[in-house]
Amino acid sequence: MIFSVSYQVIARKYRPQRFSDVIGQDHVSQTLANAISCNRIAHAYLFCGPRGTGKTTLARIFAKCLNCSDGPSVDFSDDDTKAKEIAEGRSIDVLEIDGASNRGIDEIRELRDTVMYAPASSKYKIYIIDEVHMLTKEAFNALLKTLEEPPDHVKFMFATTEPEKVLPTIMSRCQRYDLRRIPVNLIADHLKFICKSESVNADADALYAIARGAEGCMRDAESALDQIISFCGDNITEPDVLSMFGLTAQVQLFAMADAILTVDSTRVLIELNALAGQGKDLGRLIGDLLGHMRNRLVYIVSKGDLGILEISETEANALKKGEKLASEKDLARVLDVLTDCESRLRLATSKKILLEVSLLKAAQAKAAMDIDEVIGQLKKIQHEDVPPLISASSKATVASNQKKQSVSISKSDQKAVDANDLDELWKQLLAAASKASPFMQTYFQRSQPVSFENGIFVIGLSADHLALVDNQRNHDMLIAQIKLLGHDNVQFRFVDDPPAENSLPEPVLEPIGDLPQVDSDIIITNDSQSENKEIKKVKKEPKPEKIDPEEFKNDPLIQKALELFKGRIVEVRK
């Protein structure tokens, strides 16, 4: 069979021919059109952006506007001869040069020599250099002088995907235009237009799947559509697109995401194994899952704005149903885990194992407690009474300690004092309480007796210490100690009334009872005449510290911390 006309691929057949045909780059098209209308045409332009977004296409359209028969003009005729020559690559006054193939200094010297010649039949001689970043440094330097002061009839148009590799001296001599990735919905609409022109039936979900896979590149989307038409014929469905390009179906993404956000670890592994069994590329899978989680987060933040989401209405309705599964903070933590997995997956030898672990981490990250919530609970604890958490073994220890304290007090011949002598009673109670609860010694020493009447002993201390001291365990301990001093049926009350700084008692330097031995090398002496304190350093033999492990483990603050952070004590070290 002989074909009279050769087949032209969709990307070339539907290539934009005017500024109005360019999709998703209005900020560049409008600027160039206004420059022509205002006769403010520069001598050099640099188009930057990802592949397939229209850099070379815009350069060609701009060249047609400059060299059309009635040019420079934005509204040239479709039958304009010079415009057709440029579109077909036949114009001798518009030279397209591949920077990768002509990157040396010799080629640039040759170009520099031809610049001086006037155009053959057009108004301007235009040089379009694609992938200009491939030129060598010497070639760039050879072009500098010509680029800075070119003849009036010469225009340069450069295109590059890597502008950072272009010399700053070159960039400073050009007008730079940065092209953006094209939104998914614009690509899908353009593919729909092409399918209608080609008499092809395509599902909206199928076109959105192609648009998502193109990642903002129109040429990639058009090439994929060309390929899928060859595979499916005149009827394109989403499963065909997914199977051909290895994309993940939206139903599978929703199932995986729901398993993560409901912290269903078993279901996460089942969904992953099902996708891996279908031959899905794991790198593509984590990318699709990242995009899906991003859509969930943006849906919540933007309140379902489809313009920001770049998704179909069907997917938006599905996102709305799962809106309550996770908060913004939950999704942000999950995205952090998935992003880390994506970066590590490229170098991983066991990709499936890494993905399994990362997805399980993502599920746990969703269930993790936010730091603000932790701080809030800690503040709440400070305003609650901590109930005594004493095991059977620790009760025996407490009883033994109280027996020792009773013997110690009797041996020292400490006698119960009259209740009116509040200061003397406080000193005795402070010494006994410090032995009974070494961990609270610092707080007791920074408190003061306020009153003792009608069986109620009022103790004043700062508000910061109040929440830590005012709990049931300390009440019971103080009641037991004051009972040993001869006062029964006494209740304690803590109030916000801290002592003055200059009235705080001096630190206890000698160990009392079973208190830990402090390796102190500081002695504080008072000068009665100057009323100043003098601090002297004295070397002292270190003494081993003694810590009762059971008392440490059963301390209310330690127990509350273990309960809050779901931890356990592995070892108590001195």
C-alpha cells in the first residue's frame, strides 16, 4: 500500500502558530505581543523553562511576527508567504541552530562573521539557538561583543532548560522569559480538543491521567496521546492509559491513602503488595501517592478550589468524602515521610522493603501526637493532682523509710514544738520532708510557712512550683511527717505566696539520712560586718550517690511522663 501523504505526529500537527494558540504561557505571549505593538523590540531574548512548554515555539512565532510581509505585526495572515516559510523551516533569514551540535568556538566565530550580512528578503535576520546552555565558555565569550552591540537587522533568540548554566554576562544582555509548567486542566482540555478533531472518543478520566503523567509538559502529553491512540484506536479509557504508562489508578490511590490515614497497617501492606504484583513502578507509585496526599491537603486548605487542585470533578467529590480522615497537620507529617522515601528510593537496592517501611512510618506519623498537643497536656498536668502510684513492693519501702525516720527523730531527741512557734516547727518539718522526698527538697526549701491554725497548715511558694508540689502524694507525706512531730489531724494547703529572695534558706550541705551524697566543693560563709556572702572553693573527697530505684520509679512526675509518652523505664543509673 502506498500512502500519498506521510503521517504527521500530533505534537507537530497541533503546534501553536500564533501567540493566541500558546497554552499556559500568557505572561510571555502577552509581553511579546505588546513589545511588537509598542515597537519596543529588543535585540536578544532568552526563553527558559521545562521541556515541552513552548520555548522554541514562542521563538518561532515571534520570528514570524517580526518577518511577516506586513511586519512587525502580531496579526499576520494565515496565507502569509514569509510566515509559512518560517513555520516550515525554509526561511533563509531565520536560522535555527542546535546548541548541542554547534557548541564550539569555531561555529560561533562563523556565526559572528555572517551576522554582518543583511537579510535576503526579510526585515530581520534572526538566530534561534536551542539548548544554548550547551555552548562552551569560549563560545559564549566569542559571542559577547556581537550580542551586546549587534547590527540593527539582527535578532537573537535563545532557548534553554538550564538557565543556571548560561554565563551571567550573556544573560545580562538578554531579556529573560521564564516559562511555567502547564496546569493539568489546561493540558486535559487541549487533549480533548485534539481528540475531537481526530474523531477519537476519550474518557475525561483518561485524559486527566495523561495530563497528570505529562507533569506540565504539553509535548509529552501530545506524544502520549498519539501513542495511546495507536494502542486503543478510536476509544480511549482510563484503564488503558494506566496499564500502558504504569500510572496508578485513582481508586487504588484512595484505597492506599485511606489505609494510611486510618492507621490500618495490615491494609497498607495488602494494598502495596497488590500494586507491586501488577508490576507498578515503585518510583512512580510513591510519586503518585505524594501527589494524591498533596491534593488532600490542598483540598482542605483551599476548601475545594479546583483551580488550585488541578483535578477533575470526580476526584474532587471523592476527596470531599475523605475530608474528615486527617487534619492539615496529619497530612503534613505524612507528606514529610513520603518525600523522604522518594528521595531515598533512587539509591535503594531493596526498593520494596524501603517503601513498605516508609508507608508504615507514614501511618504512624498520622497517629503521632503533635508537639503543641504534648505541651498542652503537660500544662494540663501541672494543674491537676497526680494520684499516688505506689506498688505493693514500694509500700513496704515507704513503710521501712518512715520507720527509719521515726527512729532517727527519736534518737536526735527532736521534740514537738508548740504550734505558735511556726518557724521552729517549719524547720523541723522541712528537715523531715527533705529526707522523706529528696526529689521535692528543692521546692520545699523555696517555700515558707504562712499560717497554722484550726488544723490547717498553709505553705506558700511560687506559682511555677505550685503545680509540681500540690498533689496527693506530697500531702500524704507531709501529714505523715508532721504526725511524727506530734501533730495529728493536720491538713496542708499550698498557696501562691513565695518567700522573698533574701529570706530563702541556705542550701543543706551535709547529707541527711538517705539523701544522695553531693560532691560539693563550694562553701558559703557570712560576713556579719559587711553582710555579704563569700563563696570559697574547697576540694572535697567525692562520695558515691545513693538513689533508691523504687522511689525514683514511683515518683509521680516520672510515672506521669511514662504514661504520657507511652514509655517504660529500662534502667536507673546513678
